[in-house]
Amino acid sequence: MMEKARCTPRMDISLKIKQLVEKRKMINGDVDYENDPTIKEMIRLMTEDMDSTVAFLRNECSEDQLIWISEIADEITAHTKSSEFIDALRDLCKKYPEVSEKYNVPYFVESAAEYLE
């Protein structure tokens, strides 16, 4: 019973991120990053429990999810100052080099890393 309880937050974040990424894909045109409810919810979800967020990135994050998460990496890092978050994103760039290069993900990650200073 205790084991199941420990797994639940990570499973929840995985499902929620998947759902939010699908919603985010539907937003066309210029995006108001400060006021868009889907983006605000993604940021809230990913900043409320950094252990779960980092575990998700290290174990479950897909190429597609990386692309969309990278666009809000600045906001997440500014809020959390999490070097583990940045390290996990850097590792994902290595894991998915083609997508990372195509969508300039390392630029977003390194830009976010400036919030650690």
C-alpha cells in the first residue's frame, strides 16, 4: 500500500503533462506565456514538486514533450532555481539530439540555466 502511494504523484505528473502538451499543441499563433491557462498550468504542475518533475524528465519524458517543456524552462527555473531540472533537460538533449537540434532545445535550456546564477 505504501509503495503505491509513493508512485502516484509521478504517475499523475506524467499523465497531466501528456494532457497539457496535447492542449498546448492546439494553441496557434502568438502565445501569451504569462496569461495562457494551459501554459500557466504546465508551469504550476512542473514547479509544485520538483522531485516528481525531475523523475518524470529522467524516466518518462518523450521527444515531443521535451520540445514543449523547453519553451517554459525559463519560467520553471526562475521559480524553482533547480539545477536538477536543468541537468535533466541537458541529459534529454543528449538522449534526443536530432529533435533538440531541430527545435533549438539546448538554447532554451542554457537560457533557463542563467536563472541559477
